[in-house]
Amino acid sequence: MRVDGRDNTQIRNVKFTRNYIKHAKGSVLVEFGDTKVLVCASVEEGKPKWMPKDEKSGWLTAEYSLLPASTNTRCQRERTKLSGRTQEIQRLIGRSLRACIDLEKLGERTITIDADVLQADGGTRVASICGGFVALSDLIKNLISDGLLLENPIIEPIGAISAGICDGETMVDLCYAEDSQAQVDSNIVLTKSGKIIEFQTTAEGDPFTKEQMDEIFYLAKKSISKIIELY
């Protein structure tokens, strides 16, 4: 039995509260158990300056932050320099969501996904990705409704989940108490059809086997399918 009473294959209670912010074209409060992340999607006309002038596609980027009271001890705001962890998570969110959208159909626009962790209890990056897709979907619907887009550029839904091996047992959706002592730590991002966008799996202690890796993927795929059903 796990620390919160779940079995190894069971995800925490997952909840999406859409339209959480009045002024955002797409916003959602996503909850994975005690982990709570506010995700907003906004759009600007024009593409990034680094993109070639003759390129007619748009771009999607992401920003991620832990609010000071989101963890057990107050964390400092990253005002001038981002930590390596924050940069890694921002890139993960951005490339995961870019994988599910046709940037040419988006046109010369820039979408920004902002993920602010209100309360952290493990799995903040995967919660941010799932919330990011929901916020992105609502933003796109608003653009179509406003006549700014003629067709939906989203290719298919994506979802994400954490997994790992704790005390020799494979389990999904690790809370902080489990994640902090896991021998193997994994973050998986898949499309609804099961295609792999990201499969980050790292041995924190002893190496793991191919069979254990397959089990992680199998449990993650089932869990992500359940999450996508909640969108």
C-alpha cells in the first residue's frame, strides 16, 4: 500500500477547472491530488524575431514557475536568472505542446503557455503539460470563434504522467514522498493514439531492466488515456 492508500496502478484524483482566469483566452486550474497548477494560454500576433521572415508558421513557447509558498519551505522567485530545473521543465512543456499542433495552420502567431505551481506535491511538470493542452485547446476554440483561425491546428490530444520504481515496485503518478525516494524516476508524454513525445526515465540508484521499462510504459499509457478522457 502506498503512502496515500492507492495501489501501484492508480493515479491520484485529477481535476480540470476551465476558464479559471477571466482575462485569459485559455486557462485551467489542474489538480493532481495535492499538486495544483494554474495554466494560462495567451496569443500574440507575429512570430518570434529569430524565425526566418519568409516562414509563414507560428510558434508555441512555455514558462514555468514555482510560487514561493508552493513548497514546504518558501522558494525564492526566479526574477533575474532561471534555475536549470526551471529551464528544463519549460522546454519540456514547450516541445510537448508543439508536438500536438500544426504550427503552419496557426499562422504567424506566438502562443505562450504559463504554468504557475500553486501547490507542489510531485508531478508538477506533467500536470503543467496536461493543463497546458487544455488551456491551448480553449485558446484555439476562442480564436476560431473570433474568426481569427479558419481551422483547428491541433493534431491530436496529448497527456503526461510521472512513474517510477520505489522499493522495487513500479508505480504511476508519484507524490512527493514517493518521488523523493524513488530508485527510478520517469516522466512520460504521449499522444492520444499512443505515440511517444517524451520518455524520460532515469535510474537514481541501481540500473533498471528492459522489463521494468516496459512496465513503466504500459502503466503510463493506461494512465494517460484516463487523463485524456477528462479533457
